[in-house]
Amino acid sequence: SVDFVPTEAFVKELASRLHNRDLNTVPPFDRKNPSAENVALWVAEEIAKAGALTEGVRLEEVTVWEGTRNSVTYRP
């Protein structure tokens, strides 16, 4: 099972690092193309690095939206 409160807080914290920012100035995107594909991969990697998921829980997918009609989904 997952406690959604800390999980949601962690995802919001990740999003806040990017929200309303020039991604070309935010690490690691100051060195890497800030494409939606790379942002989705970064989110998945940050979740894994932080140990944000409890044992027995796995990340299914990360979807990053570029506006209202375009998105990319990363599935580990």
C-alpha cells in the first residue's frame, strides 16, 4: 500500500523545481535537452533515487504534458 500524502507532496516538490522556470537553467536540464521525454525520465529517476515508493510498490508510468493536447509517457 502507499500513503498518498507524502507521495503527493514529493511529486509536488519535484514539479515546483520546474514550474514557471526556464528549464535550460535548471539542473540537469542546463546540460541536457529539456524535452518532455527527458523530463519524464528525470521524474522517474528522482522518485527512484529518493526511495519515495514503499517496498513492493513500483512506478508504472510518468506522463508529462506540454500544453493541453500533447504529452509523453515514460514507462520504466
